Amino acid sequence: MATKLKPVDVVTVGVGLTGTILAKELADSGLKVVGLERGRWRDTDPDFAMPGAHDELKYVRRHELMQDLSKETLTFRNAMSETALPMRQLGSFLPGEGVGGAAVHWGGLTWRFLPWDFETKSRTLARYGKNQAAEDCTMQDWGVSYDELEPHFDRFEYLYGISGKAGNLQGKIISGGNPFEGPRSREYPNPPLKTAYSSALFAKAAQAMGYRPFPVPTGANSRPYKNEYGATIAACVYCGYCQFFGCEMGAKASPQTAVLPALMQNKNFELRTLCNVVKVNLDSEKKRAVSVTYVDSRGREFEQPADLVLLTSYVLNNTRLMLLSGIGKPYDPVANTGVVGRNYAYQTPSSVTLFFEDKNFNSFMGAGGLGLAIDEFNGDNFDHSGLGFIGGGFMQAGSNGARPIEVRPVPQGTPRWGSEWKKAVARYFNRSFSITIQGACQSYRTNYLDLDPTYRDAYGLPLLRMTFDRHENETKMSVWLTNKAAEIAKTIGPAKMNVSPRTGKYTIVPYQSTHNTGGAVMGADPQTSAVNKYLQSWDVPNVFVVGASAFPQNGGYNPTGTVGALTFQALEAIKTRYLKRPGALA
Amino acid sequence: MKESGRRNFLKSAAALGAAIPAGAAAQSKPAPHADHEKQHAQHMRAATAAAQQRPNMFLSQTEVAFLDAAVSHLIPKDELGPGAKEAGVTSFIDQQLFGGYGTMAKKYTQGPWPEGTPQQGYQSPLTPAAVYRAGIRDTNNYCLKTYGKSFDALSRAQQDEVLKALDGGKIELEQVRAQFFFNMLLANTVEGFFADPVYGGNRAKAGWKLVGFPGVAAVYTTFIEKHGVPYRAQPVSIADITQKVAQVDEHGHAIHVMLDDKAGV
């Protein structure tokens, strides 16, 4: 029997990137906010302290900072005709667990999606007609434009102290930045990171081919930076232990470095860790959330009443909690009805690896997002006529910290073990680099999330079931993009080259990207979206579902910058409109 | 040799030394007199020898013999330096199987367990510890049947043949799929060869020296811009820092001792 607690104004389910920002701002405005986090408290000191922070086995292979699957996982299948089976160990993607969420171990790349990305469907139809995308592609517009989101991108970049170079300042193209980005109101708060050798070679080659390289915008900060909350993010030292790790320097922007120092001082905010929310309780008409039920680390069950419930956990858990709680109509791919679980999408990463005999890159150095990129082949920045696909991706070369358990490239054809393998690993560990491509992924009628009929979590509740495969659009795009990268790579003159487009069935086994999207997508039409343009549930207006769960399809960039902008988009609507007159906003 | 030079030399020797088991090091008491560092170095050599003879927590002697033989093929000792066996990978695997990895502490273990598709990944009802137990037993049975000897007693060429057959799925094992067992063994061997020596493998930092990986990082803010200049340092392990045989800066990053080699790129 759950113990009923004293009501509060706001509950956040999850205390990661989105939850900390919303909690901070709403607590500042005088509301009582409780943050419920299923994982533990984590901070730069002592959790990411040296020398233990530089332990590849612990963080990259044993997933110290990531979700404990013994308690909860998901099931997966490629197609509806298969039986979904549990993801028993982490592989393809790595959801975080604990305060800060995945924004503790993220790589730091902080992009603004292209203006085109927010209007994928209408702009594709306008430029190419209805035959460019596959018939079962469920791409759609976001219900919000880039221009509407611009102030929110700006706010997030200044909060997290992003290092980069503007390419489009209020419509004026700036040399050295990304000429394809949407117009931004001002320059990045911090200058770009230094340039690694691999980036320099790539940029020189790209430039010679007429492309316009620019620094990848990143939350690995180029200099000490004090943000609007008075938090200081330190300068990156290029140690190479970045993605998959917490930063011992406090130099990677995260809830820990950018928001929590101020949030934890706010008397209106209460953090409860090791508390797992199992349900959002609705009133009898299922029109209003009245409370959330959670279980703490001593097995006690509590009911926390709140006026406003913010689902701020990872993409997958946001969607699962809606399904478990009956918020919105579950998606049915056969009848093509319902919205919750619809338009699950992912990323289509690929790469070209260059091997040299006469160049050393000190590949173990670097930072997440340390790289130079080109955007000529992203979004609709190039003519797709006759190509048979839509979308694209940015490509970059950089130095992100190679560590030999995970990153030890060998030329194609090298045996998997034995003396020859050993020689190749020794030869190329520091004499190779990759051009990586962040390919987009469209949404399809048969790619979706629902509840599994068989497998359950530690609380006896159904696991989320993921049905997903890559479609022809993504395969064609990946082959085309990867060949473009290979053309650039050839001019750099490597001794050998691996060209690795992403083809074939999607598999949940090897790591690819923690860029899961969709499931509770935003839009202008309640028939095809679970939340409105303010991330507010169409059906239960005092529930906001914040995160990449709102992306109707995924773009050719890392998602975090856009997640940050959507968080401020929701926040502004809550503060300026919802709190004054609680109810449906759209 | 001047005192400071000697100190640096001994520090380097210890840093290059090996896996230092945390327990053994914790028992070391600093000697109060001038010969402290000499004694310290001797102690470290003894500790290294002790680590190499550390009794196993999970593996039986039969299993140790199997793994010593198998990992010496996966990463062989050759002109480039020690292989997986010399680097203590068997000991690494023993510790991993005894701990959270071997028992799937952070993994989902509820059934049912149909085999599934390759895209669905690990679906065995067996934990990694149980996979090794079954895989080694079955492979030894296969070797007894085929060659009349257990795996460790076969010739190098025969062992190679068996491993290739496991890798290619050409042997039908009774309790686990051959490739499932082999892939796990290969992945753990690579882990043990390159993981921080605190986990019992990568002895004398053999894996890191092989590829030119410095282990615990230094501050590279300046060096990142020295394009094409190889950064060659004596690798530093976590224990080197906690045992104070490697120096650190104010943030705890290693201060690397650079290798004075004239090797080209």
C-alpha cells in the first residue's frame, strides 16, 4: 500500500538534462519541485575523480554510468513477424542511470537541427513531390519552426557554454562557421576547441574539393565559463576520456557542471534518488494526472501528488511510462491508429577509416566533439533528385580519445586474432583516424514502441518492446554519404582505407549511437502526435513529455542541442502561459 | 647517479613494472630510511611475482590450463612482445567471471530464453561464468574424442585448428554454441590484454606498450596541436598513481615520463 505524501506543485520523473533545467527554472519561480531519480547521486567529486576516472574497462565495457538492465530493459525485434526478446546486455545504445542521466557520459556534440529538419515532410513534398520518400515513411513536420526555437537554442547553448563558431549570424554567412545552419542571433559563448591533426588533414582535403569545413560545436569547453546560474564549467584538457565517462575536470557541460550546483541550493527543490516511478496516476476521466507512484531503495511505495507532472527521463522510459499509465492512445501499426509509441527512429552512423604508414595522430588524445565537420551532405543541403532517398548527415574527422579495448582499427581483411592481428593493431592504433557520418533516420509505419506481452521488469511491469529495422531510404543514404566521405578520404592519401556504410538489418549488438528518438512525438495534429508543440500531452494537459521522445524523425546530427531547445520551448510555455491558466495550450 | 636521477629511474622502473595487486600494496609500509626506494622496488618485484601466482577464485586448474593455451593463440607472444598469456589474461578472466560480469549482475536474466536472431544478441540462460564452464568442458571433450588429448595437451597446430573451428562454428558443442563461446573468449581476451592492470591482466602494461597507449592521461592541451609529432610516454596505470610511483598534477592527471626513443613515426 502506497504511503500518500504531501502534494507538491511539480514532479520531474528523471533528473537528467531536461529535468534539471525545468526543475531549476520552476523552483526559481517559487514552485515546490520534487525530482525523482531512479539512479543514485553522482557528482564530479568524488564520482569522476582521478585516477579511477580513466578506467576503460569499467566505463566503456562494464557500463558503470549506464542503465542497470537487471532491473529494467526492453525487448527487441526487427519486424512484427518476430518474437521480441530482451536486450540482456547493453550494446547498440547506452541509456544513462543516476543524477545527470546520459548527459554525464555524453560526447558533448551540441547541434541545432537544420530549419529543414523541422519541416521534413512539407519541404520534401514541395521540392520533390510525393514519390521521393517511401510509401510507409511517416515523416512529418514538428509543429514548430526553427525560427520559433532559435531563442531556445541560444539559451541552451549559453547555459551549457558551448564552444563553436557561428556560420550564420542573423542571416549573414560567416566564414569558418557552418554556412548551412539556420540564422543564429549571436555567436557561440565560447570559441572552438583546438584542432587535432586528423581534423586538419580532413578540413584541408574537404576545402580543396570546395566544401566548407567548420568546428563541431561541443560542450567540452574551450575555456573556463561561468553561466547564468553562476556555475563554472572548466576548460577541457583533451585527456581523451570523454564519451562514456564523467569528466574529472568538470569541463564537460552536464547537469553536474551547469545546473545542479545552483539547483541543489534552491530550497524549493527536493531531490529523491534511488526512487523509481512506476506510474503516473490519472483521474477517473483520464484527463488529469493527480500523482505519481514510486518505489524507493528500501522497497517502500509512495504516492506523490503534484499539479504538474514532467516526464523527463530518457526517450524510451518517457514512452513506456505513458503506456503504463494510460496517457494518450497507444499506437497500433496494423490499424494505423493511436500515437504513443509511434515514429520511433534512430541514427544511421557510418564511417571511413584511413590507415597511414607515415603519420602519427596520437589517437588517444582528444575530447568528445573535437573535430572539424562539413554539412554539404546533411538534410536537404544537396539536391536529392534521382537519389531515391531523403535526408543526410554531417561528416567529421577528429580526435575523440581512442582507448585500445574499444578503438583499435585494423584494415579490412585482417584476421580477428593471432599474430597478424596483433601486428595490425600495434601498427595502426596511432596511425589511423576515421571520418564519421551521423546519418539521419526517417520514421516508418512498422518502426514503433509498445509494451511487451511476455517479459517484465523487477517490479513486475511489462517491458517496453521495440520493433525496428533500417529501411531502404537509410541504406541508400548511408551508401551514398559514405562514398562521398571516401572521395574526400582518398585525396588525403592513406595507405589503406575501410569504407563502412551502414547496411543490412539493424542489430542491437554492437554500439552504434545513443540517439534513440520518437515514441511521444510532437506535432500540430493530435491524430499523429502524442504531444503538442509545447511538449504537452494532448490528452492529459498537466503532463509534459520532454526529450528526444518528441522528435517525429531523427536528423543528421547528435540530438542534444535540439533536446535543450525543446526543453526551453516547453519551459517558456509552462511559465508564461500554462501556470497562469492551466489547461491545453494548443 | 645523482639522487634525483636515481629516484626518477626507480620510479620509472616501478611504473614500467607491472600490475600491482591492491591488497599486496596496501600491506606495504614505507621504510623510514634512505634505502626506501630500493626496498620499494624490490617489494614491487615480489608483488608482481605474487600476482602471477595468485590463486584463482573461479577457474579450476583444468580451466586455467585450457585458457592459458587458448589465449596464447588469440594474442600470441612474438617479436612484438608478450602475448595474452604472459600479460595475465587468464587471471583477468578468472576475476571477471567471479565478479559482476561473470554473474550478469547488471544484465537482464529472466526467461524464457529462445535462441532468437543474431540481431537480438545474447539470449543464453547461462551467465558468462557458466558459458566458460560449459564451453571449456565441451571443447575438451571434443579434443579428447578427436585427438585423444585435452586441448592444453595438443600441439600448437592442433590447438590452432580447434580454435579456428570454434570461431567458424564448425564444431557442435553440447551445451553452448561454439561461436558464442569463442566470441566471448575473444572479447574478454582483448579486454584483459588492454584493461588497466588493476584487473589482473595487461601485466607490465604489455598491451599498452604494444600500441603506444599511455594509460591514465596527462593534460594534452599543448600537445594536441603538435601535428604529426608522436607522443611517446611510459604508460601509467591507476595503481601507479594510488601507490604514488607516478607523479600527478593538481587535478590528478599523470605527469608522464617521456620515452627517449628515436623511432620514427
